[in-house]
Amino acid sequence: MSAAFAAVDWGSSHVRLWLMDAQGEVLAERRSADGMLKAQGKFAAILEDHLSAFGAPEGLPVFACGMVGARQGWVEAPYVAVPTSLDAIFSQAVRVAHDKRPVLILPGLSQGSPADVMRGEETQLAGLVETLQPGAALACLPGTHSKWAELDGERVVGFATFLTGELFAVLREQSILRHSLIDAEPASGPSEPFRAACAEILQDGDLQGRLFGIRAGGLLSGTNANDSAARLSGLLIGAEIFAARQRFAGSNKPVLLVASGTMRALYEAALELAGLQFTHADADLAVRAGLYAAARHYRELWI
Amino acid sequence: MSAAFAAVDWGSSHVRLWLMDAQGEVLAERRSADGMLKAQGKFAAILEDHLSAFGAPEGLPVFACGMVGARQGWVEAPYVAVPTSLDAIFSQAVRVAHDKRPVLILPGLSQGSPADVMRGEETQLAGLVETLQPGAALACLPGTHSKWAELDGERVVGFATFLTGELFAVLREQSILRHSLIDAEPASGPSEPFRAACAEILQDGDLQGRLFGIRAGGLLSGTNANDSAARLSGLLIGAEIFAARQRFAGSNKPVLLVASGTMRALYEAALELAGLQFTHADADLAVRAGLYAAARHYRELWI
């Protein structure tokens, strides 16, 4: 058993844990649906259950990031304000009072104006900067709440959140558009309606004026649910990129897309349509690299 | 009893009926929650119940508009395509097979590109053009699905739908923003946070990049629910006006705002911030004036 520490990505709805060795290699992985919302009052027990399933020795230190550090989490890890070096999320980690082992929770980042916060993505960013070319980049982390962050070396200059994934879900399930969308199958990649919608909205960014057209297209032309959903996805992702391009217009930096699977394919198509240069990184690798960097910062805790 | 006809505004969730005389004056009014969705298979019975409560004589003709003419309504009244004269919604009204009296349902309007539809608002527009100065106007009809229509005399040149009211509802109740919004009281008018949000988004129209800031403002600055809701309202109405201004940019026409109560106050404040000239009209008067014009078109049916 060469375990040196455990790395934990503890979000709102899920928790993922990795048993790691001193070189940052994964020895074992576990996940469960015991996210922050469900884990209220049971954080220590859930953690110990997973560690015990790993066969983790007593005293093995744990480094965690994500909503576990929110006010409603296990212990609040107060936000670090940007601009900041990403080292600050290591030095300002909060230690949990837990008798079995050291548990450190990394803080999120906050921005005063425009007001914004992140929890979890800062650890991915910390992992990414280790592998980045020296210089500047604009990281794009798609998701329920997509994050864009402007990086300069290992500094975060500023960031922005877009409700892209959440808007897709509530419009698909709760709005008048559900009549045209609810039967759609999950997208497998960027279809022609996705590209067309994306190209269209990249002209002017007008999302609100195009949403009802999805319902009208269903009524007037019998557009099928898959094509309607692809159009909504193209509009939302296109509007996100349109807005991010405006927000970070001065930066002129290449985009580092942190996504996998279908999401990666959709964003790559959209970034191409927007004429933006981009490279790709893996989100899972990034969060583990960030937690490994946190662990190295606290090497004196390793067993 | 000087009743000449009954006018009915039959929407998705509500029905409103007026007993009218030959001069278009209201003799009596009724309303109920038997909208198109609930009235499936019972349209005739619901109508006759209301008319019987009015003491309406057999044979009294009925002129109806709204979702009652949708495919899922009583009888489908196929859309009239724009550009069109508003007279066409009278001549293309569909007569229901109903043995008690003549019942005519006015059609909605459709637009091929961008795809769009309306049902009910076209009758308000027909009522409005009767009272308009000759010339051109841009009508703004706020609501769950706000409509903007470009008028030229009694012609509808084109129109656009914005999901403003529906986005407010689903974001307030279903999204991450609910944590910051759910305790808000209904707005009584344009507060300072409403105006600030509206002025801000009128600069660039970027809605998606500002939504999460409502949650972040609650977390970082403890913004209260009423101010957060006012901000969301200001962002949504501002984004609607930003987009409408772009869409109808060439028209350079004064805006005719068709709204009442708080909605009127909010839109007036937003239109002022956008630097748009506007006048005001009453939505209830407009729909009755439109149905009265329909009734005059079919004067041979009056008893």
C-alpha cells in the first residue's frame, strides 16, 4: 500500500474520491451520490465510509474541493478574492476538526465586480496551470454553470459564470418550449441545427428573442424534438461564447477548453464557428492535478 | 336587454367574456379559470354556462380570440401569415359547428422567418389600430410571452416574441437563483435595483453572463430577495427591449405600450432608460375593441 493521500471532489450532488500515491498516480477511485446537499450532518461518516472501502490507513490526509467548503457544506472555506495567485487556495485551505486524520478543504474564488463565485473549478485551474505553456490563457469549463477564467501564468485575473446547462434543463422541462423538446434524445454531437443556431446567435448574442422560435418552429414546420433541442443547445452555447468573447475581449488569449465527451464536441464546434483558437484539457485530470498540488503544499501531513 | 353580441378572450389558463351592446359598450363581464388547457372537450358547455349567467338570449353571436383557436383548442383557426392587413383576421375567422348560436373564432398570426406565432394579441392589435394616429408604430405587449409588432397603418409588418415573463418565473422557482429570489414579494414598481440592472443590460444585451451574478450577489453581499428579484426583472425586461430595438432598428417608430398596473410602470421605466419614445394603451380596451371590430364585420349575424 503506497497511498500518500486521498483527493476528494465534493460537489452539490456527487462526491468523487481518489486514493493517490506520492507521484500523484491514482490507486483507486470511488464515487457516490452523497453530494453536499444530501450529506448535511453526515460529511465525516460519508468520508470515512469511502476511505474504509479503499482500505485507507488511519491518519491518511484528505484534500477536498468543491461545495463541501460552502457555507452549507462541512466547514466553510471562505472565498479567495481575485485577482489572485492560485497558490492562495492551498495556503488558505481550511482544516476540519476531525479526529481520524487531517482533512483540508480548499476555498473557492470570489470576484467583487461583477459579483461572481466558484467552488471546485479553481482547483481544476490550479491543476491546469501546471501543464500550461507559460503565458496567458482563457479557460472555458462548460457545465450546469459554465465558468470562463482569464489566467496569467498562475494568476486568475477574473472570471464569469454562465447558466448554460441549467437554462437548457429548465427550458426543456419547465417552459412552453417543453412541448417541442421533451421527447428529445441526448445529443451525440454537433448536428446541423446546432451549428446553424450557434452561427446565428454568434452574430448578435440575442438569446431572448430566439427562444420562442423553437416552439413556433415546432408548430409551423413540425421541427422534430431532436432538432429543436439541438437548436436550443446551439443558441445557449453560442450566446455563452458571444458574451465571453465580449467580456474578455481585451485578452486576445487562446481558449483552453476543459471538457470531455459530447460537451467537448459541442463546444469545439461552437468555438470554431466563433473563430476562436483553442486547445483542450481533461477536467478529471485537472481536478486531480489541482488536489495533488494541494497535497504537495502540505507534504508534512503525508503518512 | 340591448345585447348585440358576446366577446370572448379565451387564453391558455383563463377565459373572459363580455356582453356587449351595438355601440361596443360593456353590459356585463365574467371570467373563470376554464382556459383552453382545462376546457378540453367542454368548450361549448363552458361557453353556454357563462352566457346563461349573463341571461344571454338564444342566437346571440359570439366572437372569440386566443388559444381557443389553437390546434388543441375548440376548433383550429389557421394562422394568417404576416405581412397582412388586420382585416384578414376577421375575414378568415372560423365558424364553430354549434347549434345554439353563431360562434366565430379569430385566427392568430404566423411569421415564417424568424418563425413566430401569436394568438390573442392580433385581436388587441386590431383594436389598437382603430385608435392609432395614422402612420406607423411599434406595439409592445408585455406578458408571459411578450410580443412586439411592427404596424404600418392597419398592416402588421412583422413581430417577435420574448419569453420574458416565463423566464422570470422558471428562474425564480426552478433554478439556482431561487435561493436568492424565492422570498421576494411581488414588485410594486421600478425600484432602484430594477433601474440599475436595466440600464446595465441595455449597454450590451448580455443576459446569460449576468444571471448567476444574482446568486453571487446574494452570497457575497447579502442582497435581499426583493432587490434580487427587481434585478432579475430589470435584466429580463432590459434584454427584451435591447433585442427588440435591434430587431426593429430600421423602423424608428414610436412604441405603443399595451400594459397596465405594475407591468406598465416597469416597462415605462425601461423604455425611458432605453431612450425610446412611447405612448400607452390599455390591453383590456384593446382586446374588446378588436372583438367589437370583428362583430361589426359580421353584422348580419347580430340579433
